[in-house]
Amino acid sequence: MDRKPVVNIGEQRFYKLIEENRFYIDKTDFIREWWENGSTVTLITRPRRFGKT
């Protein structure tokens, strides 16, 4: 029985994605659109406690 793929969160190693039947969401096009849009203000939020020591 095939398992449904799971969205990857936090895994950096590509071979682990394959082994664990996960998939990666490429946001390259989102970044291009944001860059080309040229907005004067852009809000990019971060996960809670991200970058804290």
C-alpha cells in the first residue's frame, strides 16, 4: 500500500525526502514575482522564536 506524500518541514537532505516519501515546495517563482513587483513595503513574517538564542 502506497503512503501519501507528506509536505517536508525542516529536512535539508534531499535523499531523506525520497526515503520518507516527502515532497519539497519550491518557492523560487514566489521570490521572482516579489522581486519584480517592486512594492515599496513588503511584510515577510518569520516563525515564532525563529532566530532567538
